[in-house]
Amino acid sequence: MNASSLILSLGPFQGITDAPFRNVFKRHFSGIDKFYTPFFTGIHKEEHAKNLQGEEIDPKCNDVETLTPQILSTDADEILRFARQCQQLGYKEINLNMGCPFPRVANKKRGCGLLPYPEKVEAMFEAVFEQIGDMKFSVKCRLGYFSPDEIEAILPIFNRFPLSELIIHPRIGKQLYKSEADVERFKALTPYINAPLVYNGDIVSVESYCRINEIINDGPSTPSTGSGTEGSGTLINHFMLGRGILANPFLAEEIKNDLADARGVADARGASLQGKTERLHNFVLDLYEDRLHHAGGSPKVLGRMKELWSYLMNDFEEPQAVWRKIKKINALKEYEEAVEEIFKNNNIIL
């Protein structure tokens, strides 16, 4: 696979990858081809739902080229309302979250908690595809909630309908993010999937991407047509990045530069530690200022910045020391001073 055929997307994270994050990320880093919104839920009204009126979904407030809104729901009517409103805003695709593993979601048979109930999935899909028209509909899921075998009953249902893509994170919900993603299991499923397939899970470095790609795409490959026939010979060329890119915002461009063997490009963008430090520092400052502006100066932005720092701390030689400075902060001025101190006195290891 070469860099030009590789598609990298940024997975959605509640409280982190909102519109300000996506816009600022795009200004400072390259390599991501597709973004997804954190999930929406509670689309109760046919028109003008309050949670679809803010900048998160407004195309005028999103500077990224390709953005797919995501919904968390088990209600076909709610999904269709969401699809219609997104279509009115100019979107061509929505994504259904069947992957969220957190108990407060899964215990309500939502997210990956829906996977043990194929009959519910089938009824929901029948109602959705009967009315969704030309709006594209994709799914993000796991192997199951209680067992990785649950997906075997779900795949025939997925294959009945024209999904625009199927994103699979090869863990079960009960694992949350513990232990390793089952890449071999993902590979074994590929011959039995009709939809264009996306791999998600444990890509945290160029080396881990190369290892996972080699497992999935070993042997002769041809571009995937999404036909589902002879799946073992299709090329999986779309990978979703998650926690890895939150910890290392350079990851997508590093993967593509590695594939293109374009070390000069990486150097020109500041591949030295000094250059990366400056870029990361500017990204953190711009994101904070953008969020502060949109929040009207409210200190509530600190919560979201702390969420991001719980990943970014791993960019530094002493991550726990960095995290101790950030997690105790309760005032904007304290945060601003702590960030400057971190970048002045701590070395990055990217």
C-alpha cells in the first residue's frame, strides 16, 4: 500500500474531538482524511433539535473537508430524524455508534450493548433503510459486548443492507480498552463482510500501524470493491486512529510520510524534537484560546483540556509529573502558567 491509497480517519471521543479540536488540529497537523463527530443522542424533534443547532454540526463552523456526524441510538425514528436534519445541513453520510463500551451506555442496550441482540438490530435496520433514501449510513462496532462470537450473528444483518462502511474495533465491550485488539480475528472476518471495511484499534505508532497492516493485508491484494466476495484478497486501506493520535498528534502524518519514504517532508515540517515541541505547544495554545473564545471565557474549558492532557502527557519524558501539574488546576490563569512551565522545563519524546 502506498501513501496515496491509504485513508486515515480520526475516531470520535466524547469531550475531546469536538469542532474546535478538529479545526485546530487540521491547522497544525496533516494526514487525517476523514473526521467523525462525537455521538449525538436525544434527537426528539423533527426539526430544529437544540443539540443540532450548535457549532458542532454547523458546516460553517467546521473547517475539515470530510466530516461524518455520528448518532448513538436504538430508535429507527430517531436515526431517521437525525439523518434528515444532517442532510438538510449538507451532509451525505451518518454513522451509527454500535461500539461504545461504557456500562452506562451498554447496559441500556446501546452502543456495543446492542450487539447481543441481532433481532433488534435487524428490525431497526429494516425501518431505517426503508426511509433513509440516498443518505449514506455507516456503522462503527466491536466484536460483541459479552463475547467476540456475537458479531457472527450480526454480520449477515449488516450484509443485507448497503452500508457505506463498517468500522470494526476488534475487542468486546467488557474489555473496554484492556488487553490487545484481536487483529487476527478482524482479518478472519474480512471474507464475510460486504461493506467497505475500516480497521480501528491499537494504532499508537508507525511501527504498530505497519505490524497491524501486515497482519491484515498479507499476500497479494487488490483495492476493495465492497462486494464481500473473495474478501481475503481485498486490500483494507482505511484505518481509524483513536487514542494513539490523541497522545501523538503527529501520528497520521508520520504514517503517511513513512509510507511515502518522504523523510524530507517530515523534516520540513519540523521533525526535530525542537520543531515538534514548537508545533505541539502552538497546537495546545490555539486549542485553548479557541475553546475559551467559544465558551465566553468560562473556566469549563479546563475540563476538556484536562481530558486531552491525560493523553498528551505521554509525549513527555516524565508524564506523571506533567499530569500532576495539570490535574490539580481549577483556574484559567493556573492552567496557562502550568502549560508554559511544562513546555519550558520538560522534554518531549515523540
